[in-house]
Amino acid sequence: MKRLAASLVVAARQDGIKPKRAALAVTAAVESYATRMGATPRRPSSTSGTTACTSNKLIDYFEPADQGRVSVYIERKKKRRTSRHAFTKLTAMAHGRPRITEDPRSA
């Protein structure tokens, strides 16, 4: 959750979005996440991870003039930030098996 909120703040700053508008987007994302997580136990486990807030819903919280830049930013990040990339970055082989690295920044 902290990482999501921080990412939204960084993206907003990078794209010159007003702090008040960025704060509204962060609040909306956190509230949406909390609402979804509160509903998770009532859903089958096979669907628990598939109802996350979509980028389109998030983009709607930005001013129309900012939505294009935010959309481009999200699409650019989506292409690079995949689970395969994270696995490669966050693990190292030890004794023939992948192990989580203590400090992925040093790898």
C-alpha cells in the first residue's frame, strides 16, 4: 500500500500535477484498495487478485488536462514492470534454486 501511494505521488510530481490533485488520487487509490481487500474473504480465492483498481478508474481522478500524461506514464511503466522482471531483479540462484536477495539494489 505504501509503495502504491508513493508511486502515485512520484508520478504526479514528475508529471507536474498539482499536489492537491495528486493527494486526491492517492486517497482514492487507498480507499479503493481497502474496500476491495475488505471484500476479498467473501469471494472465491481464485478471483481475489483479479479485481484490482484499473488504471482507467485511477486516471479518472486526474484533471482532464492531466489524464493524457498520466495514461502515457502508466502504459510506459506497465511494459517494463512485470512479474518476470521483478523475479529476475529480486532473486539470485543459490544451490541451484532461486532465493530472494536481501538487498536487490546491490545486485
